[in-house]
Amino acid sequence: MARMAGTPGTPRVLRAMNDRAALDLLLEHGTLSRTRIGKLTGLSKPTASQLLARLESAGLVLATGTTAGRPGPNAQLYSVNPDAAHVAGLDVNPERIRAAVADITGRTVGTFKLPTPQRRAGTAVEQVVRALDGAVQAAGLSRSDLHRVVVGTPGAFDPSTGRLRYASHLPGWHSAALLDELAAALPMPLEYDNDVNLAAVAEQRIGAAREHDDFVLLWNEEGIGAAIVIGGRLHRGWTGGAGEVGFLPVPGTPLVRNVTKANNGGFQELAGCNAVLRIARELGLELPAGTQPDAAAELLATAAARHEAAGDDRAEGEAGAGQETDPYAELLARCATGTAVGLASLVAVLDPELIVLSGNVIVAGGEPLRALIQSELAELAVPRPRLVLGTVQTHPVLSGALESALATTRDEVFDTSR
């Protein structure tokens, strides 16, 4: 194995490096034989055997069967021990807390959803404990089995004050003592991050931004937000507010003042779920039932389906004289323009390699909306990053919370140098 730069090449350190390489390979492939591990790591058969025996003794790998029935000699197969550690993730918004527990391999083993309507579910601390306990019980575990918990919320906890900022719509979460109260209620390490940042973590580790070190994730669901990844790392800003682009002043909307009290801003008014509904009303479309994000997503999904059904011949001026424009096509076009206007400011400052479009509202527009935004952005900004739809579309915030917890936990649990 190659030596890590600046790391003394002691036998213990080299063994730990080989151990981690083998564990990462087992996570990637699921199961491997000793011979295959040796080939992938470049280790000799005796060294690979010693490595596996060491990891099995430490409770990090299990012998999980043989290659019986496959071509070639019968060989023992090994995999990561899923019970080596467990982590939990929580996705918090004003209506509910969604919790999940995963084992060290990343397999989700328990989930729970706690509705939190109008504070009737108790204090924020009580809500977190109830949601976490629900997921832990569903996994057949206890709290003490958890190695780490990552909580995703709107806004961000200011590292200088410990108070939640940029999320006045999340009741009960703004006490200066909240983090201390949560730490007292739960025994394991707790980490907190912005929900959109965690969606970006999911896309970076298992989704559309894999192998990309510079990208922006634009989120459109209850509100508009962004996550900024520079050099492979999330940029959070001095107060944790980097990416709160819903407050961004943009052309085409009135200037919003006192944005923290209004909990609103220009980009949100131009392209958020409320804007989708406003445009639909202006076009005479019937609004679906449900919450604003759900109704907006349904409208854009219908518009995208009609766009795809109509075919690809849409050159400007193609329609015959007197033929009316499809209001759903106009909805899609105006939403694309509004989104591109806000993105143009981000692109001018950040010049990202990639923009990932995520959140139920924007993803509902699918490829038709993505292509229209890409076309509009090409006319509004000099840099021309590639736009893609997020591929982690089932609970991306929760997935990111679990991925974040797993990354830190694996570094701790898989470290055999101690």
C-alpha cells in the first residue's frame, strides 16, 4: 500500500492503512474472498490472511459463507460486520421529524416518522427523543447502541451562539439552551447541519455529484436554499448561513426588507413553491389540493408530462395562427426563467463545475424543466456549469444525515492503529 504523505511508516500505521483499505473494499463490494482482497490491495496471501484474522478478532469483519457452487476452488468469503456500529439521522421540518437508523454498512434498519403539528408533539427536545427512540425501537436496538446522531434542520446553528438562525418558521428550536438540553437528554455524540447541506452530502457520496469537488445543490421544496461544495468540502459561512439563497434579492421581485422577520426574500418569491402557485393562478390553472410544496410539485409534474407527450418539435413560432399556447408550457417556461435568474447570481460568484437540482418541487419538473433552466442560464451567465437532476430523491436530507454520521463513525470504528 502507498504510504500516506507525512505519516511515519511504522508497522502499526501501515497495518492500519491496509486494514482500512480492506474494510473500504468490503463496503464497496459486499463480500470478498481472501484472494480477491489480496489482489485488490496488493497484499500477499499470508499478509491478507493476517489482516482478515485481525479484523475478525476485532469484530469488524465476519466470515459469511464460501464460494461453493461457483467456478474455481472453494474459498471463504468475508464481509463487514454490520453490528460493528450503528448511527442515526433525523430530518426536521415544522410538520414532522423523520428518523432512521443504519448499521455500519449503510443499510437502514429502522425508521420512524413523528408528526409535529403546531407544537402538539411537545418541546423540541421531547420531539427529537421520541423520533429517535421510534427509529431505534424499529431497528430492535437501544439508544446506547448508537455511535452518533446527525440532525438536519432548516437554517443553521450559529457556531458563535449555539442558536438556530435563518429558520424562524421552526417553532421551539430557537432557545440558546437547546443544544445543551439535547446533549443532556441523549448520551451519544450529536451533530447538527442545515438540511440542504445534508442533501448535498447525499448527492456527493451516493448521487449525482459523486467524483465532483466543486458543485452547488439548489433545493426547492418548502423554501429555496443552496448548498455550496468547494474543494470537496461544504462551505457553511461565518454564521452557518452560506446557501440561504431564498433571501437573495433578484430582478423581477420587490425588494424584501427585514428578511429575518418576513422569513422570505426575492429568490423565494420569484421561483419558490409559492411562485409556482401564483403563476398557475395567473394562467388560469386549477390548483391541486395539499400543501404548497405538494401542490406546486403536482403542477410541475403535470407540465413536464404534457411537455414530453407533445414531442420535441417546439421551435418558436411553430404553432399555427390563432392557436393558444398551452398554459402548462408557459408555467414550465416561467418557472425555468425564475430559477435561472437566481442561479445566474450564484454562478457569477462561484463558477461551479456542476449544479444539482433537488427538492420535490424542482425535481417534479423533471428533464423538461432542467433543460429549460440550462438554456435560460446559458443566456444569463458567462460560466456555463452542467445542470443535473438529483438522483437521491427519496428522503435526501435523511440520507445525507446518515451518510454524514457514517463517514465520521467509520473513521473512528475502522481505525485499528490505536
